[in-house]
Amino acid sequence: MQKMKKLYLTMAAGVCLTAALQGCKTTEENYQRAYEIAKAKKTEGLTAEEVAGFKRETEMPKTVYKGDSIPLKVMYVSRVEGGENGRSARYNVIVASFRQRFNAMSAFGRLKEGGYPGAVLLADKDQRYYVGAVSTASLDSAVTVMGALKDSCPVAMQPSYPYILENAR
């Protein structure tokens, strides 16, 4: 009789365990719900204008160059630090941008240590900092460096990077 009770209890525990494990199964619905929550948290506390600004910033204008489409942004920027011979040239291959100078300087330092001695730090009129791997007068050179950076870069890049920033001087 004791053996029978133990057998029934073991079977009942097994059935309960199986039912509990089935309830933890991941589904596409769970993933979708988690994605929507994460997406909402990303813009939590931001105004509609700020969200629109971030969206505009990630939408990179494209230019056709030698039959290929390249990301090229034209704007006025000034050199803060670095560059070839202490100057920035017309075309800059940008790998990151920051609102805080401290973060920009950190990425700039990693680039220099990672094999880009001609790295440049630029700023626009709104004090947004742009970290460039190279500053060159030739669009050909900028396109070549941009292609190489996609494979290996000492700075973690977001999806809209790298791109070429042409100084509108």
C-alpha cells in the first residue's frame, strides 16, 4: 500500500511539473510583447520633438558615388581635436556622435589607440560631437576607409554608422 501511495505521488508530481514547464514555453506573442515594452521604455520621458529628432538623425541621406549609394551628410562642423597634422579636411568618416564631450573624447581615444592616428573630433553649432576615424580631402579615400570600418572598428557602432560627413565650410 505504501509503495502504491509513493507511486501515485511521484506520478502526480511529474504531471504537475510537466504542466508547469509547458506554461513557461516562449512564444512569438511573448517576444512581441517584450519588444513593445522595450520600445516604449526607449522613448519614455522624451517629448515628441526629441523622438522626431532622434528619428531624423538616424535617417541618413544617401548619395550616388561611382554607381554606388553611400551615406553622406553635409553640414558645418569645426575641429575640436585631432585630425591629420592638427587639421580636419573636407570629408570625415564618422563612427559615433555624442551630446557629451566626455563620451566623445573616450571614443576618440579608443579610435586613436585602435590604429587610427588621424582620428578627428568635430562639433556642430549645437555642441554635438562627431568622432571621425579619418579626415581626408578625397572622397575616394573616405569611401575606402568607410568600407574597411564596417568589418572592424575599435568603437562600437550603431546601425546608422559609419557615414561620411562633408564639412560645408
